[in-house]
Amino acid sequence: MTDDVHAAIREALRHSRQRYTRGRQSLVELLLALGRPVTIPDLVAAGAPQAQSSLYRNLSVLEQCGVVRRLPSTDDAGRYELAEELTEHHHHLVCTACGRVDDVVLPSRLEASLDRAADAAGDEHGYALASHRLELVGVCPGCR
């Protein structure tokens, strides 16, 4: 899977006339290894081999190319993850106390029910839905 992710990112960057530098590759590897939406300080604490300013620039380029997504949270910190198209369809658990965001994959039966409900809501308002996102908001174990 990692090779496929790198190939897809390399192609997306090429289409945007950007290079897939070693710094960007190591950033993607770190995002893959951490496996959840993370902040810039999380990346630094996890051993990112780049300065914070480089992390911001590289995440911005990767986000503009559609391979990284910045997630809204309950605090001011931006959280980043690889685009769902590069990993797997998932939703998020968001902590109202600290802003932590974790990925959650729903069982296929529940995901199918959610798809039907989302399509019905879209139909009711004249939308042709392409996808859906679900955020479950509460308090994480660390803040409880």
C-alpha cells in the first residue's frame, strides 16, 4: 500500500507542477505511521526531520494538490491527514476538550445504512451526493 500511496502522491504533485521531494516523502511516511489526524506539534514530537516552517509549507502544497486534508477541530490547531482516497473511507471522533481527532471506520452494515440516509437527505434537498463525512463529537479518554 505504501508504494501505491507514494505513486499517487507523486502523480498528483506532478500534475500541479510540484516535486515529490525527500522532505515531502518523509512527511507522508510520518503521516502514514501516526495513522490519525495530527497537528504540526504532533509531527515535530514524532521526529519530523523538518523545521516547523517547512512542515507548514509542505503540508500546504500537499493540501493544494488534494493529497492531504486539513480537518476542522474544536480548538485552533489544524490537524492533517492523508486524503481518504489514499487510505480508506473513515469518519472522525472529535474531542471537545482538547481538540484531538481520531479516525473511526464503521462496520460495513452501518456504513451502508449511513450511505442510504445521506443519499435520502441529499435527494430531499436536490443534491447528488458524491460522498459523506461524519464527525462524532465528545470527550476523549485522556480528557475524561
